[in-house]
Amino acid sequence: MKLRDLVESYIDYKRSLGMRFRTDAQTLRAYCRTIGEVVVDDVKPELVLAFIAGDGPVTTSWRQKFRVLGSFYRYALGRGFATDSPLPTSLPQFPPPLTPYIYSVDELERLLAATDTLQAPNSPLHATSVRTLLLLLYGTGMRIGEALALTLTDIDLAEQILTIHNTKFFKTRLVPIGPRLTAALVDYASRRRQLPMPVGEDSAFIATRPGKRWHYRNFNKQFCRIRRAAEIERESSARYQPRIHDLRHTAAVHRVVAWYRSGANVQRLLPHLATYLGHVDVGSTQRYLYMTAELLHEANLRFEQYAKPEEVRHE
């Protein structure tokens, strides 16, 4: 079988399982273009390694390509379409994994204040749109793509409920919001309706001046601008600076810290947080809860309270 035909068969198989499989499909098709029109078993290992490694230093893309091709060749071998895997058998030293940046409350306030630097006479709602989106991201912990996809119909301010469609895992979920965030959204919604509404109530909630949906790349440029204005950055030796997505991590960590401080049963509540964030299981949520100094302090206090009765009992 030709490599290209098998790749397309594999993509169809993955999508038949309900997966979008967009990014991985792009990687596999790029792989086909690099290898050329060959039979599956004629693929040369040196060409595979060249595709995976690229021209630059080892980055996370090396690992990502290796993962995608590994899954593809397991499919090919398991169904008898290939007799051997041309993937490299030894892996390079990868850079350390990306560590989320947990914003402090002070930094969040500085980010919001910095949106004033985006004021533009020809786009009076621009700065407010960015500020409202930041509030949404932190107040709900939703993904940036989910927030940008919200329409006016999805915002039920009377019931204080947001409806998020077509999430990362093809599910629709309802996200309750608190009174403070609701008040901010009510104010924004009244101003938003003064902008064009290309498709009526199905128009984007967080909108550009023509009333269209913001694109992630454009919003990311605005975010980087206000982050610099707010003077929020990692140490000079860091490989990357705080990101938009880190607001999602921050929302999760701050919620757990608040639970610890209120004396709540954190382990019992974690499944609720997983559902709220749109995770498929608690394990995904636990990865968000990187041990910041604040979270570690609260966890230690809880452990001390738990351990004290035992100490008294043995005295």
C-alpha cells in the first residue's frame, strides 16, 4: 500500500472515533509530502529522522512528530499494513516541559489596568473587549478558543449561565458565573450590541469593530502588549513568557487555594472542578494544579490540622 493512501485511511479511522484530528492530520500529510510517493515498507529511516528533527535544535515539536508517527505505525503494524517501523529507536535529550505561570492577584489587576493602553478613538470598544475577555478567562477558567467562540446566544445573563459548544472533546457544557463577572458581562453586552451583528444573535460576543469574532493570533498580540505594559515577565533566562493559557491554570490554582482556606474537602471537589473546566477526567485537572508557594502553604496547613489529632492521641 502507498504511504499516502495508508495515512488517509488512518486519518479517516481516527475521525470515525469522533476525534477532530486536525493537527495530527496536518503532521501526517506533511510527512507524506516529505517522504514522497512510496510504498509503506520502502520508507527510509534516515528520511523519517530528517522529517522529525527538522533543521533547528531539539524542541517539543520533535517529540510531537514522534508521537504522531508512533501512533500511525502502531496502527499500520497492528493491521498488517507494514512489517517494520522506520522510526528512530533512540531519543534525544528534550528540553524541560513548559511550566505554567500562575499569576498573582496583583498581576491580574495590573493586566486589567493595562488594557487602558489599548484605547483607540476609531475603535472605542477595543480596550473593553480585551478586558472583558481577560475577565472571562480568569472568571471561568475556559480555554481561549472557547471564549472567542462565544456568541450572544450563548450568554444567558439572567440565569448567569454560559453555554460552551464544540469543546476540545466535542461536548457542550454549561458554565455558571458569579455575580461580579455577570455584572461585567451585562455592561459589555449592552455596548457590544451597538456594534454590527452580522448574523444576529449568533454573532460573536467578544467582537471586533465590524462585529466579527476575534482570531487567536490577533488577540495574542494584544495580550503580549498589555503583559509588557503590566511588567509581568519571567526571569531573563526563561525560554518563554507568561501566556494567555496560563490564566486557565491560574483560575484552577486560585480556586483550590480558596477551598483549602475555607476548609472544604478538596479531593471531593476536584471532580466538580474537572467538569467545570471541561476535562475528561480528574487526572487532567490535577496536572493544572502545579504546586505554587501559596498552594503548597495551604496544603501544608491542612496536613498539620489533619496530623494534630494523631499526635495528641499518641501522647
